[in-house]
Amino acid sequence: MKAVCQNALTCLFVSYALITATLPAHAFKAFVSNEKDNTISVIDTKSMKVIHTIKVGQRPRGIMLAKDDTWLLICTSDDNRIEVYDAKTYEFIKNLPSGPDPELFALHPSGNPLYIANEDDNIVTVVNIDTGRIIAEVPVGVEPEGMGVSPDGRYVVNTSETTNMAHFIDTKTNETVANILVDNRPRVAQFTSDGKQLWVSAEIGGTVTIIDADKKVAIHKISFAIPGINADAIQPVGIRINKAGTKAFVALGPANRIAVIDAKTFKVEKYILVGQRVWNLAFTPDEKLILTTNGTSNDVTVVDVKKQRAFKSITVGRYPWGIVIANH
Amino acid sequence: MVWEETRFIMNRAKQSGCSLSLRRLRELIVMVLTFAFTASALVAGHTIARAAPAVKGTDVISIPIVYVKEQRKRLPPLSLLDYPPDNEGIAGAELAIDDNNTTGRFLKQDFSLEMISSPKRDDLIEGVVAKAKAGVGFFVVDVSAETLLALSDALKDLPAVLFNAGAPDQNLRESECRFNVKHTAASYAMLTDSLAQYLAWKQWRKIVLVSGPQPEDKLYVQSLKRSLKRFGLKLLAEKQFEYQPGSHRTDGGYEQVQKQIPTFTQGLPEYDVLLVADEAHQFGDYFAYRTWNARPVAGTHGLYATTWHPASELWGASQFQNRFNRKAGRHMKPLDYAAWMAVRSIGEAATRTGSSDPKTLIEYMLSDNFELAAFKGQKLTYRPWNAQLRQPIFMATPKLHVTVSPQPGFLHRITVLDTLGIDQPETECTAFN
């Protein structure tokens, strides 16, 4: 009896050591916007714990880092502005104008300006984040939401939820130069790191459209099928593509899973079960982990990218929406 | 040109430091300028600093839509809050025209709306046929069931389709279904099934029913009885409510009602829920909190089924509600929503086919590819056997939704939305075979 116990104990100890040994040694800070709680949960990716909660304005959704990950920018949609916090001390820095009802935004790779989708007004507002001035307003389709910026800074893409289009905006002239029809209710627009492709998720359409960023035409459409899950529940939202451009991960909403896609062949390799109503996701800077925001289970799931396995859930605030992970 | 100048002024003003008031000012100027400004589709977006290229009028294709309203005499409702606004229905269609045109301006399609309104059926038929002969393919109608069938007959040989936005009559989806009629309004069966599913989920199975004398009340009761049976609820007793319409307009009156309702409900057997069938809004609102037993009221009043609730913020509806409130100056009603869905269906078909030809669009809307996003959390499609739009349905109180049917646990081979209403294997409709 004792021998068995001892062996079991050793096994447990060795397994624990192995598991912890394969966990990344780096601690990064993940910032999660909690739409209903009006807070940001700060997670340490080494301890996998919420280490701080920042009280912010009303209905925080879109979230990003700027100025070398030292500024945390949040779209506080019901306050009709962008709030800026210090990503290290969590102190409030300033507000930026955003136009009404900002949901998502994208920062020009040079660090300025900021392009914001105004969901209520059918425009994209362009803002200088240093001076806080509105530079331009670009009319787009009905209910603009998704914002993506090309790595070379040449185009900003905005998706319109009711118009069902992805609009390419030339950042030099602030004019829309191409309007590409996608499937119903497009949410997120994400460029590959080489700028050659734009991936757009259609929440109600249930697909992800791949657009050739040079020719500005759709070249492929990815559909999803999960055994035992009603097709209507598969609602793609968040998209993240690794820097090498080999793997893409798509959050599938009420299907409660993220899809792992071979970014070269566009084939879906695997579905990983996470929390409920998963909308957005983010890589840690070393791309070893992905963290997902699960809106209706109020938690964040941590996924090991190499093993393609979810291994931890972290409770955050109510209706976690957006997530961004800092390199510190 | 005027638009660009307005934006230029707005931007300059913004740069000088004002923000919130500018938005109001902009809206005011837009309103004023709209009178003098004929809308044309735009091909590319604007910049602030220079004029955008003017639209080329010749290669913009037109898609005209007609809204048809049958003016009907109705008894004044019990609650002041239930008086139908003059623009009920058409306001929803107007918003959808705007939404369609925001896409249309990128695809060189221009949607327009006209209205035909009359108390006389013959006038409506004459007007609709004239428009159809002139090339209009799409009519969104708020008419009685009989008028709808008459319109359908009149349009029989023309490439046109009628969208029923207002009539819940079951026969229109069953024995009297027509190939040139689509329904964005929910049928009685869908509404009563939504209620019955929730009552089943709650395990409130013992039901009593109080029904009114109007023909619509009887149609509702017929549907309700079918739903109760279908979902395993027990109808223990039924009573007819008699009333003199108009007598509730007196200054007093609650003292009598306060005694009348308990007396009326005193003899009923032990029940879980009292259902009222009062489509005419003449007595249903009297029952909640006045019955002999302390039990909830549901049906046409109390907890009621509706395709749209003005307080819904589910599935991204906030922006939709705001756009409607700003445009119409009031909250959205189910008739507005049904009209919006009809006009958006046409827009969606035009977007996906790139065509304005009514035959092409009608065909697309009948195909498997058609789907509509309508703030209900999943794509909405038309049932292939009778062209009824499938949709989740709210169970609500006047202030807020309580739940959305279909309820969890009710399964279906093809889609759970078909657990609401009469399903394909049971249908009497053969017009689409």
C-alpha cells in the first residue's frame, strides 16, 4: 500500500515538475476589458492570476497598447471617449476624443494617429493621440466595428456590421478606396504580419473571408463545422494570426471554441473548447500562449499554443470583451 | 458639394475645440440641407479638405419599394401607451431604406420608398397593380388578411412580391398561402408556441383562459389551444369576458374594475397562470394584480410574445434602437421591425446578386443562400414551404424582455426556430412545392 502511494506521489511530483517546467518562464501582463463591470482586469501570465483591477469609464470594449506598451487605451463606449491609462502604474493619464460610441480602434504602426469606429454614426474618426485633436472623419457603412491597419501603415480597414463590407481606407488621403462585400455581420479585420492578406470574420454569416490586400479581392472563405454543435451557434469574431503567418486562431462565439487554422492552406485543424461566448483572443508576446475572453462565463481561458490545449481558466469581471497583452 | 462644405465647416469648428454641441449642430444643418439636397449614390468616401467626385447619375440603378397601409377602424386601446402612431410600420421601412442605401452607395444601387394608404380595399388594389405594372417588384403591406389575399390575387401574373408585415393570421401561412407572399410578421402559432414553451420550461402547467369576443381574439384562442396541447399544458377552464367598449374612458372606473376582476375570477379552479386573449386591447390590461388568486397573467397582456421589444439591447441592438429612435422620434414597435426586415431582405438580395431586377431578387430570396442579420443573434431565413421568416421571439413585459423563445431543451432536426409555429411535416401549404 505504502509503495503504491509513494509511487503515485512521485508520479504526481514528477508530472507537476514537468508541467511547470513547460510553462513559459516569462510573465506578461494581460489587460481584459469587462464590458458590464466597467473595469479592466490585469492578469499576470506567469502566476495566472488577476493581480489588479482598474476602474474605468462606462462599457469598456476595444482595448490596445501604445507607445511601446506603456499606454493602455480603452474605448469606453457609453462615455463616448477613449481613456488612456499608464500600463505599468495603472494610473489615469488622459481622455481622447473618439466620436460617439467607439467600439474598436486601430493604431497606425508609426504610433499615430488612432482610427476609431463609431458604431452609432457610420463614421471612422481619426485622432492624434498626442495632441488629442480629431484629424478627420471618414464615412463608412452602417454600424462600423472592426478596425485593422496594414503593417506598412498604408491602409486602415473598417468593417460595417449591417452593410456587410470591409472598407479599405487610404491613410494618406483618408478616403475609402475599396469596398469588399463579405458575409453577414462582419466583426474583426486582421492583417497578416506580411501585409499580404486581410482576414475578416462574419459573425452571423459564420465564415472568415480572406482578402488579397493588394488586389483587394476576396480569395477564400473558411467555413466551420463542429460535430454536435448547431451551425447557427458558430459565430466567428476575434482573429489572431501568428507572426510567421503559419497559424491562425479564430474565436467562435457561442460555439464556445476557438478554431486552429493552417494559415497557408486555410484548413481548420482543430477546435479547442474554451469558455462561453468566446469573442476575442490574444497571443502572449512570445506566442507561446493564447488567452481568450469568454463573455458569458466571465472568465479568460489560457491555451498552450504548441500543444493546442486549454489548460486554465481565470475568473475576471462580468462580460469580458477585449484583451491585449503587454511585453512587460 | 454642399455636403462636403458642411463637413469642412464642421471639421474646422471641431479643430477649434468644441466637441459635443457640434454633433447636434451638424444634425441640424443636415436636416435643413436635406430639403434642398437631392440624394444621389456616392461611389467613394469623402475627405474633409477637398470635394469628392460627384456621383454619376446614369449608372446608378434604382430599386423602388412601396409601403401599403390599409387604414382600419380600431377600438381605442385601454392604455394610452398603446395608441398606434401614425407612422407605425412605415418608419421601420424608412430606416431600412437608409440602411440599404448606405451599402447601396458603394454598389451603385439606390433604394426608394413610396406609400399607398387608404381605408378602401379597392383603392389599394388599384394603386398596387398600377405600381406593379410600372415595374415596382416589392410591396411591404400592413393590411387585413382578406385584403392581403385580394392583393396577392391581383398581382398573380406580375413579377412582384408582397411582404406581410402586420397580419398574424394562420391561414395566410397554411391553407391560403401564396407564392407571391412572404411573411416577416410572426404567425399566431409562432407567438403562442413561444409562450407555451416558456410556461412548459417554468413548469407552470395548469392554465385558465379568459377570452374576448372579437374575431381576432378567437383566432388567438384557437392558436393558443393548439400550443397548450402541443407543449403538454393543461387548460382547466375557460371564460368569456364581456365588455362595453368605451366605458373605460370615464374619469373614475378603477374602483369598479378592482371589484369586478376578482369576482370574475373567483370561481376558477386552482391554476398556475391565467391567460388572456384580448387582441383588441379592451380588457387584458385589467387582469394583472387584480385576479382572485395571486397568480401571473400572460397571453396578449401581462407576459406577452413579441417579435421586437423597444428595450432590447441583445445582440448588438442598441445601435439599431438608437438609429430608429433618432429617425422616428419614438420607440420601435413590432410592425416597424417587420417592415424593416422586409425592406432589408430586398436590400440583402440586391447586395448579394448585384441586381435590381425584381425576378432575380425574388428568386434569390427563395433560394437556400438567402440569410438576414436582424439583431436576433443568428441568421434569419424564410421557411421554404411557406415563406414565413423564422425568428427567435421575445417573451416580455412592457418594460423589458423576460426570455427569448425557443426555450432550451426543445429540439429540432433542422433548426430549433421551427419549434415555433406550424412545421413543415404538418403544413397545409403547397404553393411553394
